[in-house]
Amino acid sequence: MARSAVKLAISLPPEEFREMEGIRRKFKTSRSAVVRQALRTYFQVRRQQALVRQYVEGYRNHPEAAEELAGFEKAQLDTFPLERRK
């Protein structure tokens, strides 16, 4: 954990609180640890989603040319020769 921490008060609907408590008990950890992990996961998912959006946008702006696709197909067949049987 960081050298210093900021305290945060949050309100949860009762069903979410009960679910968090169940997780906390199962993993024998604190509420703070559960919330920290939930936030880490949330931030990681958001970063991943942003990367996927950038990737898709890049392909929309710069799609592969037919020559590139032919080269990829040849490389795949050279790398995976069994694919030719299908």
C-alpha cells in the first residue's frame, strides 16, 4: 500500500454491501482492500477498453491494403502448413 492514504466514505445499496462483505469474509481481508482491488480492476478495464478503441480507430483510419492481406495469408500458410488441408 502507498506510504500515505486518503480516507474515503462511500454509500452502497444494501445488496452491494452484503456482496462486498461476503467477498471480504471469503478472502479474509478488509473492506478497504476489497474496494482498492475493485478500483484497480475498474481502472485496468477502462485502460484496456481505451486501447481497444484506439486499435479499432487505427484500422478504420488505415485499413490494410489488398497486398498486405495477401502477404499475411502467405505468411500464415508458411507458418501453419496444415491449414492448407482445409
